[in-house]
Amino acid sequence: MSVIIENSGLLTLLQTLDKKENDDNRVYNGALDRLAFQMANQLVGNPIDALTVEMTVQPAVIKFTEPTIVAFSGADFAGEVNGRILNTNRIYLFDRGDTVKFDSQKRGNRLYMGVAGGIETEGTNVLSSGDELIMKREYTEQHKELFNILRTNNTVNWGVDYYALTEVYISDIFHIVKVPGVDPKIYEQLEKNTYSVHNEKNRIMMYLKGGAVDVAETANGHDIEQYGLRGGVFIPEDQPVITLNDFDQPTTASHVGTIPSYHLHKLAQKRPGSQLQFKCIDIEDAHANLYAHHLWITSLFKAIDYKLSKELVKEKL
């Protein structure tokens, strides 16, 4: 038995948390929204680095061939199964024959599906219509108890509210960690302008459109060949381009800074037309913000663990 991708949507991938190369030389470049990836696994009781399904812009139509515990996290899409509305960041039990469809998203760009017990990799990680996901069924005792709890209502009465995630998703302000040798005037130009997402080349680059940036004076100029890095801010002409996970080619464009990891979650959820404003910071400030963000995520995941444990205790009473 398996999970069937009836319609693959725009871009549906089996995805890892971090960059990984399998024994058969298949390369996974990691989730663009690492928080949503981990939260989908946390909600269903998996290790946070278990494989998920990453869906972009238009999610897949998914059919279940056996009882399966699932959580969706990331973009605020409108999901439906058997006339029932589905919410992100909540646990669901789907039965044999259930088919999940998503209509339009209120906000966001990518949705992640975590499957209790895990899923296998088989063939390419790019999923097409008709493909099947093989289930590992590595069920823990907690998973088995969750199955019993969810048989009645197919869900729980709690979840992570989208507005509880405003700290990492709602704001349009993005930090840029400064690069030594770059003319401060470039950062002034970046901060005074508002940019919109013009286009995203699938998981490779995000093109922005807004006020022109003059990089003629930067020491990090067009004569230096370098490899793109995740979250790197480059100015190939006079408009910023941000490199994403799948960017692996050398470039001579001016590298003026990097989006820190604690802002890459919301960057992954920006779609064409979305607004961005930049605040340029030193690396010391980025480290402090990263630590604070780590503490926030730790407390969030502890809260999910507590709710899961409380649900299991209630069932035993």
C-alpha cells in the first residue's frame, strides 16, 4: 500500500531537510522552508529530518490507500477531503480512498506534507502524476496511540495557529548580513528601496524588481568568480537576485550580502508580487538573532510535544 500522487501540481518533490546525496547519486538540495519541513514532521511524531513532500504554488492531489496520519505545514492553502476543510499545522488521519485536494492559497508559496512513520525514496525525487510514495511504517508506540485517538474524529482540536508564526512569516523585512569590502552606499540603496518578487526560477534564483542598485564602486566586483550560496544577495546588473538551494553555478555578479537562515523560511514563501524590504546588519547581530530564533523554535517544538503527550494522556484516562 502507498500514497498516490494523482496530480502532481506545479512542482512536487520528495525532499530532505539538508542537502544530501544518496548512494545512487541522486542529489537532494534540502527544503527551502526548513521550519515548515520540521514542523510537519514534529506534528506527526517523526524525526524532524524525515523525508517530506514539498509542493510549490499548486499542491498535488493526493490519494491515500490505507489509514495514514499526516500533517501539512507552510503556505496557508485551502485543503479539502470528503467535504471537510483542512488546516495547515494540524494532525489528520486519512482513511483508505481519501483524496486530498487544494484550491487557492491565502498566503505563501510552499506546502510540506509529513507522513507518520516515514516515506521511502524510490526513483527520482521529482514526483509526477501517477507516482506512488512507498510508506516505511516505522511506527512508534506514540504513533500507534495516535491512530487509536484519531479513529473517532480523524483530527485533534488543536494545532499551531498561523498567526502564532508571524515572527517568521508575516513581516516583509529581511536582514542582509553585510560582506566586508562592499561600499556602504550599496546598503543604503538597498535599505531605502522596496522590492517585489519579479520571478522565481524553480528553487534556483529569486529575481527582485525595484530601485536600481549601483554596484560600480564595490570592491567585490564583476572580476571575481564565485559560487552562489543559499540566501546570497547578488547584483548581476542593477537589481538584486537571491540565490536559493538549487543554485550551484559560478557567477561573476557582485555578492553584496546574505539573507541569514532565520529569514529564509519566509523567503521561501514569497511568491511573485510579494514585497521585500531590506535591513542590512553586521554578522555579530545576525549571530544574536540566530540564537534567539533557535530558542523560539525549541519552545515551539516543546509546545507541540506537550500537546501530543496531553492528548495521549487524555485518551488513557
